[in-house]
Amino acid sequence: MKDLAQHALNVAEVAGASYADIRIINEDSERVEVKDGQVGSINRGASGGFGIRVIADGAWGFASSPKIDKSEIERVARLAVKVAKASARLKVHDLELAPVKKYIDKYVTPHKKNPLEVPLEEKIALLLKTDEIMRKVKGVNITESRIAAWVEDQLFASTIGSVIEQRIVQCGGGYAATAVKDGDVQYRSYPCSHGGQWESNGYEMIEALDFPGHAQQAAEEAVALLSAEQCPSGEKDIILEGSQLSLQIHESVGHPLELDRVFGSEANFAGTSFATTDHLDKLKYGSDIVTITSDPTCPKGLGSFGYDDEGVKAHQADLIRNGRLANYLSSRETAQKVGKASTGAMRADGWGNMPIVRMTCINLEPGTKSLEQIISETEDGIYMASNKSFSIDDRRSNFQFGTEIAWEIKKGKMGRMIKNATYTGFTPQFWNACDAIAGPGDWKIWGTANCGKGEPQQLARTAQGCSPARFRKMKIGVVPGKK
Amino acid sequence: MKLSVQKIKSVNLDGYKMMMDKKQAQEICQKALSFVKEGQAEVTVTQTVSPLTRIANNTIHQNVATSDLSISLRVDIDGRSGRATANQSDDETLRNLARRAAGAARAITSRQELPPLMGSQPYREIKSYDQSSAEMEPEQRAEMVLKAVKLARTEKVELAGLVSNLAYHNAMANSNGLFAYHRISALTMEITARSGLAAGRHARMVRSPSQLDPEQLAGRAIQKCLGGVNPRALEPGEYTVVLEPEAVTTPLMFLSWLAFGALAVQENLSCLSGRLGQKLMGDNITISDDAYHPLAVWSEPFDSEGMPKKKVTIIDQGVARGPVYDLKTAAKDRTETTGHGLPQPNTFGPMPRNLVLEGGSVSLDEIIKSTKRGVLVTRFWYNRVVDRKTPIITGMTRDGTFLIEDGKISCGVKNMRFNQDLVEFFNNVETLGVPESQESMVVPPLKVNNFHFTGLTEA
């Protein structure tokens, strides 16, 4: 494979490329779904191919193919150059890239049990057992659970001389119980919503989640939500549980700080950003206690790796330091435009897509108090948990989130259960309203398995780490619901 | 070691010439099935060539030529089913594919409720392939971009967008003799024009390049952008909205996966549950799923079970008639499949793919002229479900939102957030215009009263 990779680079250079890189990838995957007491589906996937990215005549070109042999490598390398030369017809200036070191290296996700080598029978048995516990709870109508895993082997080589081999091991899962009554539908998930928790990790992470141990509670809460109070409308202090806050970080910090997006690359699809480069080092993005970093070295993070998809070594970088905008998620091309080094955030969805700037692990640094302390110090608020809906404008400013469940907080104590909780706000005002973040004991890295961006659309697996946090005077109950 | 120019073979760069034809697709299907030694099997072979030229800041900033093959094999053994996929068609890969799928099936210890694998089916032909869009070169796409950008530079705006052509071949077969094959080609151009914080968008998907005028398309986007400079802020509240067809696809898309499939109805999750035969929407609302509609650019005559697609009238002059079915949900309701199945087995149920909202005879301009005061919406964005059953969705307006006063567009307005009950929406439709193609759907522009805007943003 290394010989083929080198041949590809040679062909690209002879065809006119001033820079070229190639990723040859094989990804194996597996997904098991259980629903209402039965195995719903089992899918075992395998996808292999290569993608060649070049700069020719000062512009990018990319071509890919699932067929990995010498003649196809040559065809695709020359096609990538042809595509680049077509792009160059509209260039304003030649591309410039921030420098990167040459690396000859290997990386494997730290893990104990390869999730694809754990017998299917074991996974099915776990999900059926969990499912049975949920279905025993009266009032539960639908039960769904899943386990999925991916193992990707990648060879990266570039005309800089880098040759990097990586094996990324990822897995996760979760479940939900749904209760339906009198036109109302409520559900509760474990360990979090939108399919579950996902990590760069071995199967041991699924074992540690103890699916059966939490199934009854999830099912009981789903039923209880049917008769819970509707979320009131008004202004309240809100405390966001970790998985909900992780999605808030994803949508209102990770995405607006993708530098390619800031420069207009996503204007036709994912949108732009309010955090333009004139705000760098100036914008008070959040309160003084808000520090958020990009850290693809974070253990277990779904957005962790050894090197990004243009050969930049994974490293931690400040995005927001003590509330102030400090840097962006960037590539070699975009970083150069702001006079900085790449933060190593170029990632592609498989071999067939061109890398674009993506989130890695976007982590909110923990505070000092425990969650219990923060709740006890909240006079009148709402604790919201597990995301149910999320929507944000195309500049990443106006947002609206909803959660599966919430609880009233009165005089420092958790009270009655609330359903259909929603809150809305504007990104910088929201983060500047953060006045308490729980400590390291409550900190967790949460995975987002299907972040969409790019044209053609790509899915990325990202992560956001955080402890629960409090935000003062947020507008809640924005969607009138049924009683 | 670097190669000299002379030593590199002159190779045909065109991926399109390597696309499988019907005969080759059938051969791959048969070969895949031949490696299944136990039980019954079904295979789907899909090949796509999908180059895309992407535009930002009046330049081509990303330009990709991608192709892929997907072979998906389902094996059913004694009432248990496993599926495996691969993207190579050599013998060793197909042998492994059969082994992995069968292994998955055997790992299941108790029987599943599996739909059967049906035999040979008759299919209606849908003409959806045009060589001129299937085989476009990078230079042709760049030329289209150049025309659009030239206009943008004259108007001093910046363009983002894409030009993409697609060739798609899909074949499926099973061990009971079913074989189906269809191919689609399409050309898409999307343009978002920007000037400061103002933006305007226009997009089309067509069968052939001759149906698309890049300058005209870009011109519409640019006109919207320039019309939206210095937007006003409107107070949240209920408004009459005039929706361009792209915006109309949003409520329909959500109804398609939340409400119009039989599994959602059977599970009591759909707004149709318990309401079949009852008046649910306005008299002027008729929604069907019709893969054979002449304006649908993206459609196939069979579903993922190989069953022929039928036209289904889901809402008939406001009355809920019935959802779409697959084999499993049809058996439960003792009816016939309508040909809307997803790959089986699955936990999602059937889904409409080609919704058609019957329209009227007035143009968008005439609808605007007839509006005393309202908001013209180009499209909705980041739309998500807030309440699954009702259903209520939220989202934002984007890329061209305007105030209509006394039948004229008076100014641009800042983008707004909406929270909208979709059944209520379809009870408040005042006017339906002339339908047009929106990729897989056919929809008219609409005037809708009492639309709920609940917030606004800075731009």
C-alpha cells in the first residue's frame, strides 16, 4: 500500500501538482438494533478506497475511487489534477498553506477489546436483556436500543514526505423507552439521546455503561413524563446536564469556530459565523469562567486521533480562554490566513470525501463546585437533561433547544418533573450568562456520532467534554404544549 | 522515485465510462447471490459517480470527483436476518459478504417478524437518465460557475454554491427471481449570493444541462440578496407567509418521516393515528406520493424490497386517507404494500419518497400581489422536531426573507425563528400556486395565514 501511495503522489506531481496527499482507507463497521423485544436489524459494513487531494495551478482538486490498484491510482491522480486545473480558472490568488512537519508514525486508539471482535451473540443478548427490563414497566409502548462500532485503518502520505498509519477504534450505543397516551408522546434515553454515547474506545466502554442497570429508571421516567407539568414560560436560571450542554457546545462553539466556515466556505449549506476574524482576541464570547479548547488527544473522545487528515499532529489548542475568543478550529489553508499554525482539525468522512475543517474534542474546562452545590445555590431554576430538539440559525447565533426531561429547582432543591422543556437565546449572551460550572468529578466527554457539514455532505464523529453548568436568566418554555 | 511523463500510461480519466450497465449489474447481483449457501437472500448493487464543484467567495474552493459502489446483501435463515455491505465486487469480497451476512443471521437466537422476499415484479418505466448530465466534465461545471461569477462581480456580490452532476445506477435481485434496475442522472446548481449580512438563494435540480441557465439562476439569487440589504426587524408573532416552493418542502419532508408512514400510524406516533377517514387539513390540501409524476426529477419505480411503487393519496381534500406501506406493515393492516419499503429488516418503517402537493394556477408573483401584508420566505433552515405527535417543528428562515406590503415586496427582513404545528399549517393555507419540481417532490408556492414566528436573529 505504501508503494501505491507513493506512486500516486509521483503521478500527481508529474501531472502538474505542486502538492499532493493521499489517504487509503478501509473501514469495517457493525450496527445492531433491537426493538420491542426483537432484533430489529444487524448490519456489518466494509468500505475501502482512496482519495487524492492535490494543488495544481494554485487550486485544490480531489478525486477518489473504491478500486485500489495501480492503473486506477494513476487515473484518479491525474483526474485530481484535472479537477484542480478546472478550479484554477476562477482563482483570485494561489493557495498558500501553513507549514507542517514531516511525520513517519503510527497511531492506534487506546483500547482493550476490539468491538468488532466481540461476538454478536453477546451484543444481542445485552440489548434484549435491556429491552426486556424496559418493557416490563407499565405504560411503556416502544423500546429501542442499539450498539454500533467502527474500526478504520488509514494510510496517509503526502509530498511533504509524511507517511502516517492510524487505526481508529470507535463504538457506543444506547436505548430509549417511549410512552404514548392521550395524544402525548414522551421518551427517555440512556445514557443520552440521539442514539446513545459514543467514544473512541474499545467495547469495555459499553460494558461500563451498564445498560441493564439503568433501563428501569429510563422506562419509569418516560411514563412519568406523560403526567409531568408542562414547562412554564418565562425567564429562569437553568442548569444544563452534561449531555445537553455538550450539544450546546457543539452547536454554539464548535461550529461557529470552524475557520473555513468563518471564511465563507459553507455559506451555501451549513452557513457562516458571527465570530468573524476581526473578533479574534477581542470578542467576549463567554464569562470569565468559560475556557474551551480543541483537544484531539483527549482520552476516549470520539473526535480524537493521532494526526488529522492533512498530517497535522493532534494537539490541544485554546478556542476560548477565560471568556475571550482565542483561536479557531483550522486547517493549513485557513490557519495561514490568520497567521497562525493549523490547529489540526481537517477531517474527512471516509476515503471518498475531501477533508474539511471539523470539530475534534471541544472541551469546556471544569469549574470547582460540585453539581449538588450549584443546585443548592440556585434559588429558582430548572435543571434540564438529555437533548430532544436543537436548532440554530445559519450564523450560529439564535438557538432553541429542548430536552427530554427537566426538574424544577426551588430554594436549592430539585422538585417536580417537567416535560417539553425548551430554552432559547443568542450564543454570546448565553455563554456570558454562565456563572457556575461543576467540577472535575462531574466532567465527562460526550460523543456526537453524526455531525453533518460540507457539500457533498459529510458526517463526522465529534466529541464535547463538559461538566453541568448554570446559566442565568434564560428564556424558557418557548413552545406552548398540550397539558 | 519520480516518473517521467513518457512512462505514465495515458488513461481514460472518465469515471463514467466505467459505470455498470444493466447487464453488468445483473451479473454482479447473480454472483453475490451465488455465494449464499443457506436460506434466502436479497442483494442491492448501487453505483454512483457524483462530481461536485463547490463555490465560495466567487471562487471554486473545493472540487471533487467521487465515485463509489455499494453492494448490500441480506441473508434470511430460518426467520432470522443479517445484512452485510461492501464496496468491491470481486469474488473474494462477495464470498466474505455472504459469510458475514449469514453469520449475522445465525447470531440471532429467536425468530424475527420478517417480510418475505417476493418473486419477479412488473415495473413501470421512469425515464430519468440523460447522458449529457451523467458525463459532465470538470471544465463544463467550471464554465457554469464562471458565468454565474461574472454576473456576481458586475453586481459586486459574492457567490457561494455548487454545481454537481450525478449518475446513479441501482439494481436489486433476490433468490426468488426478483430483479429490478433503474438509473438516474441529474444536474444541480445552487447559488447563495451574499453582500455583507444579506443573502439570497436560488437552486434547481434538472435532468439535463440544457434545462439550466446559470446566469438566470445566479441572477435570481443576486436579486434577492440585493433586495435584502439593510433588513428590518419584525416583531415575533403570527404572520401571513408566502412560501417559495423550496420552503414548502420543509413541512412536507417532516410529515413524510413523522406521520405518513404506516409504522408511525400503527405505533400511534403519527398525527394520522386514529384519524384515518377524518378531516385533518384544509379542503384545498391534497398530498400524494407519486414516483411517476413527470416533474419529479429524483424517483425510482421500485422500493428497497423490490416492490413496484404505487401512487398513494395520503391526504385527499383535507381528509386523511392512508399512509404508505411496506410488506411488513401491510401484512399487519391486512392490505397490500404500496412500494415504500426501506432496506429490510429495519426499525423505521416505510416512508414516502416523492410527495406531491396539488397546486393551483396562480404564479408566485400573483400570490405576492394578492397579499396585503406578509412575509416572503425563500427557505427554512435547521428545522427540527419539537413535538413528534402533533407534530410541531422549529427552524429559521434564511437566504431571502422579505416583507410584503400592499402586494409588493417592500424590504428585506431579519431572519426569524418559527415554531409551527404542521397540521395547523395545512389548515391555514389560503392559496396554492403552480407546482414545480423540487428534486424528489413536486410542490407549489403557498400563502399561509397565522404562521408562528417566535423570535428573530441579527441578520
